[in-house]
Amino acid sequence: MRNARRAGLDLVTQASLTDQALYGQYRGEHALSALLLRLDLTTGEAEVVDAGSPTLWRVRSTVTERIELDRQLPLGMFEDTVYAPQRLRLLRGDRLVFVAHGTGEPTAGDGHEAPDAPVARALTGARRRKGADVPRTVVRALRGTPRSAPDAVLVLCLDWRGHKTGTPGQGRHGGPTPTAPAFP
């Protein structure tokens, strides 16, 4: 996947190549749930491939909502899976949060609330925290619910700040404006 990304291939091709490599190695015995996201730093337009992924949440101003994506098969589950991209538009100040519990889906706090309710409450409670503090805050909140979260919880936070005045995509010294951590 890294080589495909570095070669500038589109997200669907990256998903397809990864799917083929995993299937070729494990013949469907070990699939990988993933959410691939490519964010255009100048416009806030995101292209997303949901391959059996964790849940995706958006915090925009005072609204916390789960982003419903068309969930596709995990990478490496079947030979020659065809993936389709989806589009998402971020506005300045939006926060995206990826949440995975054990098998990928959150569990209900008790028999009377929706499965997403504990996650929504945790994200709303963490709304004013710095992006780096959100994962720890959300995991602590989920573990404190009546039916505590499974041991395996993954939370990743991406704050989209948009562009300040000046040329889009350029920082103070003419280079790209850092808005999210870069992964090799």
C-alpha cells in the first residue's frame, strides 16, 4: 500500500493492490478491516474507501454525528474485490474520529440505548480537547460505561483546520501547511 501511495496511485487502486497482496498471501484467512482516506489539503475534499472499517465520526461545531459510509469487504477477504470511492467534504474546524472496538462495531452501554450512544457521548465530552488528547479521553469514557468497552479499542482523531490567509497549501515559509500527521 505504501508503494502504491508513494507512486501517486488513486485510493481505489491502492485498496485493490493491497487486497490482492493480502489475498495472495493468506487466501482469505486473514482479512484487514481498513478505512482509506485521501484528503485534499487545499479544498477539504476527502475520498474514502471503507473496507469493513471502524466507525467514522464527525464533530462539527456542536454536532457530533456518525458518518454513514457504504461498508465494503475487508481487504484480502476474497480474490479480486472491487472497491468504490466515496466523497466527504470537510469544513474548517471539522474533527474526524475513527473508532474501532474489538470487531469494529461499538457495543451498547445497556439494553436500552443505541450501540453508538456511548461513543457519541464520549466524543461530545471531548469536543473542546486538543486532538492529541481525544483518543485517551474517548477510550476512558468508553471503558467507564456500564458494559465496558472491549480490551481492544482504537481511536484516531484528525482535526481539519483548513487554510489560513494566503495561498492554499502554503505555510509561513512557502512549504505545505501541516494539518495532520504524515505517515511514511
